[in-house]
Amino acid sequence: MTGPDGSPLGGVTIVEKGKSNQTSSNASGNFTINVSDGATLVFRSIGFVTAERQVTGSTLNVSLREDKSAIDEVVVTAFGIERDRKSLGYSTPKVSGEEVAETQREAFFNGLQGRVPGLTVNSSNGLPGASAQIVLRGFVSISGDNNALIVIDGVPVDNSTVNEHDMVHDGTNRENDYSNRGIDINPEDIESYVIMKGAEATAMYGSQGAGGAILITTKKGKAGKATVSYSYSGRIEKPYRYPDRQYVYSQGTNGVYTGTSAYAMGPKFKEGEHLFKDNAQNFFRTGFNHKHNATIEGGSDAITYRWSNEYFDNYGVVPNTAYQRFTSRLTGTTKINNKIDVNTTFSYMDSHNDKANKGDAGYLMTLLRFNPRWDVRDWIDEGGNRVLHSSDIYNELDNPFWDSYKNSAYDDVNRILGNTQFNYKPNKWLSLQTTIGLDYSFTNGFKIYHGQSYNGSGNSSDPDLGEMYVYTRTANILTGTFRASTRHSFFEKNFSLQTNLTANVYNYYYNTDSQYGRKMYDPNFYNINNTDPEERKAKNNIDRKRNIGVGLQAIIGYKSLLYLTLTERVEGASRLMPNNPVYTYPSASIAFNFTDISGIKENLSWLDEGKLRASISRTGKEPFRSYATRSNLETQMTSGGGFAYSVYGGNADLFIETTEDVEFGTELSFFKRKFTLDYTHYRRRSIDQIFQPRLSYATGFILKTINGGVVESKGHEIQANVVPIERKNFKWNLTFNFTQQENIVKSLAKDLPETYDSDTWLTGGVRSAVFIGKSMGAISATQFKRNDRGDILINPQSGLPLLPTESSFGYVGDRIPDFTLGIVNKFRYKDFTLNFLWDTRFGGDVYNLLDYRLYTLGLSHQTLDREQPRVVQGVLEDGLENTANPTPNNIAITPYYSSGYYYSSVTGEKFVEKDIWTVRLRDITLEYRLPRNKIPFLGSKSDLSFFCTMTDLVLFTNYTGLDPESNSNTPGIGGIGGYGIDYGNMTRPIGVNFGLRLKL
């Protein structure tokens, strides 16, 4: 057995057609099977087109070809269960690891964006080490985790993000970013991705897989002579979309100059005065990264090995930002005898992430507010002190260079991933598998505000003298799974039965120790011991949980025509204790391969394969936080200390959130696979939502975790593959990935009109919210006070609109796109390949909070008419506002002399941009593989190729901000979070990679 490149192919399942007689190839590609005269053998392997060969002698050489669109192939599903794609009653798109790795992204999930229908990857910013939401089929849980489960070789791994609520300062998850741990995985180690989106597909993983799962199969060693592979990629990055500001009016308010003011509402700059309008270009730098991968692999029929190493070093376009990663992974397989084999993997990851502040106090807003009379590059003197221009450290805003270098932050992560899998096959019909997994990581994080910085100085009467936050986070995940699988055939081999009995235990332990200190003795010595002991605070947060489950799956088949899959799972979740922790959920699917009906293919020669499929399922989801069933005591950071109830009220009646899922679809292949189509329509109903509405302070709590509310989702997904041209030396392949989805909130507990996430309430009165009858992507905004007929009420003294005494929020937009479309083009001409991805989005709203802030600070070009008087439309609140003849507002305001106009006459609603569309060239790769006869000095089996990859090269959009693909918060807050809220973040820079790949 060989693959397309002629290398041995192990693990191929060989079945005598029409019988249950089967075997598999060893690591050298060899196999032995006893068959009857004239028998036909069927060869199946994951990622390859199934082949059939008639036996004509004692020796048979078979080469399998890759075909990602094949219906008739083997797919790895939950717990490593291998199933014929024909038997699957749900959508399972697959992406090759090579396709993702060639994008040269630092994180594999960014390379998946646009390549899978139903997948949303939303990065928090464009800097090295940025976190991302990884969501399948939209946001379903109002407050819980919507991210997909990451599974590597059958073992769930940690993809969590640090949550600042666990820290001593109880942060808002928006001013500092924290990578999600999926970034630790080296994309070059991945063989393939299988995307499991529906509840039926992930039911075997229980609560952990309620948001779908990405199943990663890693590369294994191949038997034969040892081979050495090396690849290098060097990359440069340049920002290309800069924020714009006006350079007509100077700092100050009401037409009066104040050099230290954050507002640009002072007098005009003098004609001919030199201004540093290129401060933004002078601040950002050219980013650079380089990546090295070295691998050695080999082995024999009994033992194989693969040892891979990666070093990745990325310097970002913002000064003092970087991400470095070293990974080392050793994989070994041992075939003890014909019945027992053992697979073991051990990985070590070490990463360092230098980060910049984001949001209102971050580098971008600091840069835009910086007085253009001064050169941004003049930021530090010879003594290492902050350069001041018009005031002291307590009143003058920071230079953005000072903020980047002196108000710095970093995370150091050390991580170990290990798993061992034991396989025992006592006979042809029974196989047993046990897998033990360990995922351990230790993170050391740090954040400093220098004593001379605006944010770290305090005030002259009580100087802060600098402040710092330090934390360590230990994550320890132990997993154990057991699977027993059987295969039988009945009634002259026409019926088949495959059963899978699974049991698993997942043990999660997170320990976060954090400290805060201020009044540093030495402003440049960054250590908690360098702070005043009386000004220190500390907090320890322990979060641990355990999940256990047992599942039974039966797959009943009639020939290769019809398959029925039934699954039942029982799970226990410690987060529900002392309430009832046990719950069950079933699922069922059916797959009908109608082209296997006798006569179909003969009469419809243009139709290669056809399948109809349907599934129905129910999945449970545990509470998203621990200790939610009872009110608990926490240490207090205020004077006197001691213990008091936390802000969370307990709920002794809390139970699981349940999702009911129905899916219909078809898979079709035409004209010898020149055109394939995979269509899915799904409907999902999530009931008994677990979320945290705010309470009256009279209860003694602020938030309470409750059940209540229904979210209904539906969508369409299409993956179509077209081969317009295929010749001997030229091939053009097109893949279309279409997604249309909507998630509507049908009800909320206790008829709440709205619930919101306070962490997304940044400024401008706009926040992420949930309304009955509206999308899960809703945003709400404060609204002006109005009279009974809807007129805006105006203050009779100022002429400016009034806000209600109690804030009034209303629905102002939906951030979910109407649909997305990814188009992958692949060209091959002789030894050249050209691949590129256009990723498009149509519809959905984006809150341009950056534009709002520029407007309210007088930095926006929209404020240049400030010397023109105007009257705000509305009626005066003079006692006549609700009469038949209210008094129209006639108070003229000239904003130049009344700066309050710009932050009192508008709300954030004005800056919610509607119906955004984007067309983005996400990545493009050109590669040339040298013919082997041109490199004989490297060896007859050697390969050498050179490539150039460019990322984020083109962006067409009607969005006026920097990038609609933005997030104001980290994924640590749950729900939909800050998705579609653009503030204080730069877009992804253009990246250009040059590299080579060598195999000896």
C-alpha cells in the first residue's frame, strides 16, 4: 500500500467485498489476507478515496489517491472511532493540515477561517498572540462558553483564556489580552481537521462538546529509512489601514488651548505651523517573524517514531509586542503483536507573549490623543525619564512609545501535553481501546504601570509611584477514556452492526494566584517585592470540576445503502452538585446512499455518489462557572478584610442547559468528482438557558446564575467543490464554503426585557445585550429622554438633549452577518501550485466605538464644522413638552465655544454602522517544487520546494473603521462578548512570507 507520493501507507483497512473478512496494512504498507478465488478487495483509509481491486495473483500493489471531497472514505469521529463516511448522518467537513499550515498563521484556528462552512473565528486584535473566539454554528449560550472543543488524537485539550474576574483586580477582560491555549499547537504537526458541528456529532463528548468539536489528527511516523525534514519561513508585516484624525484644531476645550487636554477642541493651529502629522506612521514599525520546523521520522513494521521541533519568533507592528514559541513533540507507535499496539505522544511547549494595552488606555487611543505639536519619537531622555512637554506626570497624557515600553505586559507559558493509547484486538469482531491524557500548563503573567506614566502616577497629593499586577495560573487536565467496539454482519452479509461502548472521566483543575502592588521603590525594578507592603493585595482562585460519562452507540447498516445510528449518553457534572449532577441525552441519525441502489449509477452515469442524511439529538450543557448552586463566601479586598458573600447569588434549583438539534442534508458527487456538493440545513433550540441577569442590590448580590430563556437557531451550510479544468500538467480546483445562520432569543427568564454583559459596556452607552425576539448578536444603546409623542427633550438652559434619570437602553443593531462565503482557489501547473482564499461577509452591524471616541474628543473630521451654529432638533422640557403645543428648541449652539455639544448631543447609536460587507484576500501561496532530477545531489527520495505566502493582502469594505472583524473583549467573558465592537485595536497587518521546505 502506498500513498500518492509513493511512500508506504499503514493503517489501510482491506476488506473482501461482500464479506466480513478484513485486515489492515502495517507501517511498511504490507498486508496479508486470505480470500476466495476471484475476490474483490476494498481499500479504505482516512483522507483517501476508497479503491477496489480484483485479486488476480498472490501479490497486489495498490496506491491510494487523496480526495477530500470523497463520500466513500473513512472519517475519524468522537473517541477516535473510524467510520465510513457513507454511514454518517451529519455534516463532517474535513480540512487537510497542509492547507492550513501553508497559510503561515501563528495559530491553526486562524488558518481555518473561511475554509469550513459554519465556522466563525473572531480575533480580538491583529497583534502577536491575539486571542480568538472559535465558534461553530453561531452563538447559542447567552452567558456560557460558545467555543468549540479542541480534541487532539482523541483527547480533549485546554483552549481556555484567562478570565480577569479570577484575579485580584477583578478586571473587565478588555484592556489586556490573553491568548487562548489553542495557540500553543504547532500547525505543522497536524495531519487533518474534522469539524463536528451538530449535537449528534458531538454527543459522545457530552457537555464539553455541546458547542461542537474540532477533531485534530496529528502526524505519525512512517516505517522505513529515517527521513529528515526542515522548513523555514521568514515574514515581514506592515500595517496598511491607519486611523485618521483632524489637524485643524489644537488641544483644549471651548476654543481655549490646553496642552495636556485629551480633547482637540481648542483654537486652530497657526497657519504654517509645523505639525507631526506622521506620528502614526512613525509609531508603528515593520513587523518580522521567522519560523523553523525540523522533523525526523522513521521506524520498522513494529515501531515507528516522529520527533518534530518548532521555533517561532514574531515581532509585531506595535513597538515592544512579540510572540515566541518553542514546541517539541515526540510520537511513537509500537506493535507488540498482531493483537496489541500502543501509541504514545509527548509534547512540550514554551511561549512568551509581550503585549500592548488595548481599549481606552491602550496604545492606539494614546497615539490618537497625542498632541501633534510634538514628535512622538521624542519620548525618553538620556536618564530614562519620560519626556514632558507642557505639564507634569500627573496631568500630561502618555506618549504611546512610553506606554508600549514602560506600561508593558507579558505572559510566559510552559505546557506539557501527553497521551498514551492502548489498542487490543482479541479477534476480528472486537476491539478495545484505552486512552490516558495529561494537559498541564503553568502561566506566569505580569502587567506594569510605570511610576512616571499618566496611568501609574496617581496624583500629586497621593502618588501611586507605579503599580503592578502579577499572576500565576496552573491548569491541570487529566482525561481517561475507554472504548469497546464490535463489528458483526448478518443475513448473508447484507446487514452490519457496529457498536461502541464508551466511558470517560475528565478532571479539570485551575489555580490562579494574583497580586497587586503600588508605590514602587525603584520604578524600573519590576518585582512585587519592590512595592510598599501596606499597598499590596493578593487573591487565590481555585476552579475545579469533574465530568464522567458513559455512552452507547449502535450503527446498523443495510449493505452500503442505509445506515441508522443510535446513541445514548449518561453524564455526571460536579458543577451541578449538590443538586442532581446526572443527566442523559440521546441522538439518532440516518444515512441513505441512494446511488447504491441497483441501476442508479448505470442509468445516471453523470452521478457518482449521492447521499441523503438526517439527524436529531439532544445535548446538555453544565453551568459555565463553578460553585453556582450555592451562595459562597469570598475574601474581601476592602479595609478590614474578612469574608463576605460574593457578588454571585447561589441557585439551589440550577440544572443543565439543553440543546435540541435537527439536521438535514445531502452529499452529491457528479462527473467523476468534477463537482461535489455538501448541503446542510439545521434547526437548533436551546432551552433552560443558563445565564446571569443582574439583581436588585437589595438582595445582597449583583448577579445570579439561573435557568430560563429559549434561543432558537437555524441555518444553511454549503460546501461545493468544482474542478473546472483538469489536464495532465494543469489542474484548477475551486471550493465554496457558504454559511447563513440566525440565532433568535425567544424568551428570557421571568420575562426580563433585556440582559446584558457589563464587561462589554465600554463607553458611549453601547453594550452587548439580549432582547426577546432579537438576534443573539444584539447591541443596545442609551437613548435620549423623549416626550409622549417621541420628540427628544432638550435642556432649556444648555440647548442639549437630556438623558433619563434612569438609563434607558434600546435595541440598535445586530452584529451577526446575513451570510459568509469563503472561496478557495487551487491551481497546479507542473511543479507550481498557487492557492488563495477570498473570504467574504455580507450584512451585520459593527459598533465603530473608535469613531465615536474621536468624535467626542474633537479628533474626528466630522467635527470640523464646529464654528457653525446649529440647533438640536427636539422640544424643550419646560412643562409643555407633553401638551398639544410643546416648545420647539430654538437654542443655538456653536460647538467651538461649547465643547459639550460633541459628547452630549449624540449617543453611541449614531456610530453603529449598518449592513457591513467585506471582501478579504485572507491568504495566497505560490510554491515551486523542484523536480527530483534537478536535485540528484540530495538523494533520489528527497524533496525541495520554495514558497511565498501573503496574508491579509486586500480588504474591500463599506466599513469606515479599521476592521469590522474586531472584538473589544477577550473570549474569557463567555456569551457573544465583544464580537463586532471595534475599539482600540489595529487591524491585521499585511504579511509576506518567503520560505523553503526540504526533505532528505
